[in-house]
Amino acid sequence: MDKPVIVALDFADDFECINFLNQFPKSEKLFLKIGLEMFCQFGYPFVHNLRERGYNIFLDLKLHDIPNTVKRTCEMIAKWDVQMLTVHASGGAEMIAAAKSGLAGSKTKLLAVTQLTSLGQNELENELQIPLKSADYVAHLAKLAFDNGADGVISSALEVPMIKDATSSDFLCITPGIRPKSAQVGDQKRVATPAQARTLGSDGIVVGRPITQAQDGHQAYMNICKEWNK
Ligand SMILES: O=C(O)c1cc(=O)[nH]c(=O)n1[C@@H]1O[C@H](COP(=O)(O)O)[C@@H](O)[C@H]1O
């Protein structure tokens, strides 16, 4: 798989989303992330529709439940022919392994979310009461995901070198929290530019608002791809 720029489709309605996609030439082979906002409203038919149109799909459901429930859910998703699926690494070793076994026989890559990019050191210590440096917590969760069969993790680009050291160079690091220099950071805490993410060894970047809320979404996407592929 080439290193993709994955567009996060965080739209309130499907009409707005399809209008957004129609800005792109048909030849543009987009990699799209369907997250909770759209999946909760439009479910599997929406995923199926976008697969039929030839898009690669990252289904970002961030599953986090008991192993049996996660396994059964993954068995269902395994039939959907999506390229990537997320679970929370903090669901534990057994849950990650259960997710992987649920996906058996499919080509869907299992990605474990480490520490959300919207959480910094302060939130980790004071809200979640995790007495670790953020980087150590991310490395710990990445190792847990690696040891239990995940294909990769979701983390900030800033942590990629450390994750690859703690796991393996081909363990996928897909990184949201991407902000071109001119973009607003918003609710993200651990951010990097597309160029920084590339230099740090990220295997793919996830970008939402800097593209979906731009005046010209296609141009914003092209600019980010240019910086990413430099
Ligand atoms: O799993 C994710 O994709 C994810 C994990 C994470 O730690 N941080 C994070 O921002 N994301 C997702 O990546 C996207 C980032 O969107 P923007 O902040 O608008 O670029 C959103 O759809 C988030 O749900």
C-alpha cells in the first residue's frame, strides 16, 4: 500500500459529503476515513456505497469492549472489504487479539489507537490518572498492540520513530493530528505538519478539517499531498 493521505469524512450529512467528493476528479483514487459521526447515521450502506465507487476505506469505529463483543463485531466487518479498522489499544491484550481473530481471512488492517491526539500530558496525568510520560504510554500501548497481532497503530506523528523502535519498522503508524502551518489546531494537542510526519516516518496521514472545511477542498488536499510527497 502506498503511503496515503487519508481524508476524514466528518460530515453531518451524506449529501454534503457526496458534494465534497464530487469536487475531486474521478481519476483521484481517494482514501477516505468514515468515523463515528457518519457511520452512526448512515451505517453499512454508506460504507458499501463508497467501496462500490472505488474508494479505499478506513473504518474508524474505535472499538472498545469485552473481547467476545469485539471479536463478533470484527467478524461482521471482515465481510465489508474495508482497508483499515480501528480499536482502542487500551481495551487490552485479549481484546486486541480477539479483534485480529475476528478479522481473520479478510485483508482489513487492524489499527490500535494509542493515546488520542487530542490528549496531552496534562490530561493523561490529571484526568486519566496515568502516571507515565505520554511518550512512554504511547510506546507501551503500541507494544501491546504489536504483541497481540495488530497491523499498526494510530498515534501522533511525533511518536512514530519511538514506536518503530519499540515494535518493528514495518508496523504501520497512521497519524492524525496533522496541521499544515497555516491551519488552526482546534481540539488537537499532539500535532505535526505533513512534511514533519513524512520525515518522522509516518506510513499515512489522516486529515479532516484542514481539507473538509477549506474553501476549496480539492486544492487543500492537493497542497497537503504535495507537502507529504516532497
Ligand atoms: O482514529 C483516528 O482516526 C483518530 C485518532 C486520534 O488519536 N486522533 C484523531 O484525530 N483521530 C481522527 O482523525 C481525524 C482528525 O480530524 P481533523 O482534526 O479534523 O484533521 C478525526 O476524524 C479523528 O476522529
